[in-house]
Amino acid sequence: MTKSNTTPKASITAIGGYVPEDRLTNKDLELLVDTNDDWIQSRTGIRERRILKDPKKATSFLAIQASKNLIKKNNIDPSTIDMVIVATTTPDMQIAATAAYVASEIGSKNAFGYDLQAACSGFLYAMSMAAGKIESGRYKKVLVIGADKMSSIIDYKDRSTCILFGDGAGAVLFEPNNQGLGWQDEYFRSNGTQRETLCVKAGGSLFPASSTTILNEDHYLRQDGRNIYKSAVSAMTESSNIILERNNITGEEVDYLLAHQANERIIEAVSKKMKLNSNKVLKNIANYGNTTAATIPLLLYDFQNLFKKGDKIIFAAFGGGYTWGAAYYKWSKLIN
Ligand code: ACO
């Protein structure tokens, strides 16, 4: 349904980010599993990841740090935030939404909060939820956080997964924009027949945690890397190209591609198929690895000074479920 011209767009007005101090380098991993720096860099583009080592600190800690960074830098009164969405695959606990805790801890006492779980597509989907709330006119400030403590579900004996993931968080604030800037369009899909290709098998209602699931080490993330690789390239390319076509944008007219950072080769394959110059393709995977829901907000955080008003940005993501999609965003000014 087409919206009237008076409908505001949802635009990002503030950005925050946080990664833990501790680094897990490829050299460190050589001591844990049979791998080497050359293999990891050439197959994934990753040099190091950040790890939240303190066992008492969880995903909420990362989310709170990123949010406080956003609030402080932009001088925002947290009590004016209406809604907090935390995209995460590693919530602090079952049932109690991490977002509710984060909202309380940052002083957003007038907000409601919930978690959104769509693995590596989580932040993309959460931005869409925020955009819908802003466009409805009922909410003025929606905080969207992507945060994951991936180290809490990684088996550091499994070389096919432990080299890929890191911990981190990023946060953005969405507000109404009456100049037509912000969230423009989205194309999202999912395919549940592939759910076992990438999952943590135990701990849900299908395989509740038990001594057997622990013994089988089913509480760790497992994946079929090759299948994911191929599916990620084709799904992100297809959805990005649909978004370009639907909005009459050529690859040359795109200013930046912000794609989920899973593997440098996946990002390069997608951008090649979209016919984008490499200088338009933003990457920070070398420093953080795959932080799941945090990759896209951490890209926004790291590269925020690059963006100019009106820049045409394509977001793309693919993740467990399978879930995937792309979105078209026109940059507006940040608060500062
Ligand atoms: N170090 C050294 N050798 C390794 C390692 C390692 N860390 N891991 C696997 N190998 C070996 C394999 O055992 C295999 O050996 P073999 O030929 O003797 O059997 C060989 O390397 C090739 O293995 P492949 O799995 O075919 O390697 P591939 O080139 O596909 O790279 C990788 C593996 C990096 C996991 C890649 O498939 C990938 O990135 N897939 C996407 C996975 C992903 O991103 N998951 C994250 C969540 S989903 C998302 O975010 C999109």
C-alpha cells in the first residue's frame, strides 16, 4: 500500500558502538585448533575478533555500552526513548527479554522493549520494525541495538566455527524525517527448511537442555559452512538486485553497500554481482569477525563520518533460519 506524502520516513539520527577490549587473534587460535593465520585470512578476511571474557557479563552488557555511547555522544535524554529493540541470538536468558533489561539500565523508563531473533539478519529486520513504528506516527524515538556475545555459544575446539565469530554491539536511534530521507524500501525472505544448517540445537523447546545435550555438546553453534556460503551469496545478491531494480537505482548510483560481515569473500562476491566499485563496499570484518546482529551497526559506527546527506545506501544480510534480505536507505544528517 502506498503511503501518503505526509507520512514521515524513519531516519537514523544517532549511532553508538562497543567492542570488548580483549582480542582473539588468528595466532591465538593456532594454539587452540589445527588452523593457521594464512588459511583464516585467505578464506575469510578475518585477522582478529573481540571477546567479552568476563563470565559475569552477557549480551546486555555489550548492548548497554553501545547505547550509553550513543546517548552520551549525542546528549540524548534516555527517558524520551519510546521503544528499545535488541536484535540478538545470544539473549542473556530465556523468557526475560534482554531489551527490557537494557532499557531499564540506560534509564529509558518510558520505553517498552523486546528482543528480535533472526540470527545474522536480526539487525536488518529490527531496523524495519523501528521504521514501521516511526512511520505509524505513534513513536518518535526508537532505539535499535544489535548485540551478540557469540563466544558464549562457540565451541573453541571446532575450527570450522571458532575462527569466524566475535562479540560486539552497535546501536542506532530512529526518528521521524519529513524530508523523505531515511528508510525507503525493503525486501525480506526466509526459508525454514534450512534451519538445521546453522543452529544451536539444544536449549529450546525441541531439545530442552539436559545432561545428554550437554554430553553431545549440542549447546554450541554448528553449521554447514559451504551450504551457507553459497546460499548467502545468492540470497543477498538476489534481494539487493531486486531492491535496486524496484527503486530504479543502478550499481553506479549506489553510494555504499553495508552487508552483514560473515566472510570477506561472500561480501566481495555479492558486490561483484551487483556491479559495485570496491570503494563503495564497507568492511570491518578483519577487526571483529562475524558479530552476528552487531555487524551492520558496527559498520555504521565505524564509517559514520563517510556518509553525506542523500547518500544511497544498500543494507544486505543473510543468516540462520535461513533469513535474509536487503533494504534501501537514504542518508540524513546525524544529530551532531
Ligand atoms: N583451518 C584450516 N583448515 C580448515 C579450517 C580451519 N579453520 N576449517 C576447515 N578447514 C579445512 C576443512 O576441514 C577442509 O579440509 P579437507 O579438504 O581436508 O576436508 C578444507 O579446510 C576446506 O573446507 P571447506 O569447509 O570447504 O572450506 P571453505 O572454503 O568453504 O571455508 C568457511 C570454510 C570459512 C567456514 C566458509 O565455508 C564460510 O565462511 N561459510 C559461511 C559460514 C558462515 O558465514 N557462517 C556464519 C553464520 S551465517 C552468516 O553469517 C552468513
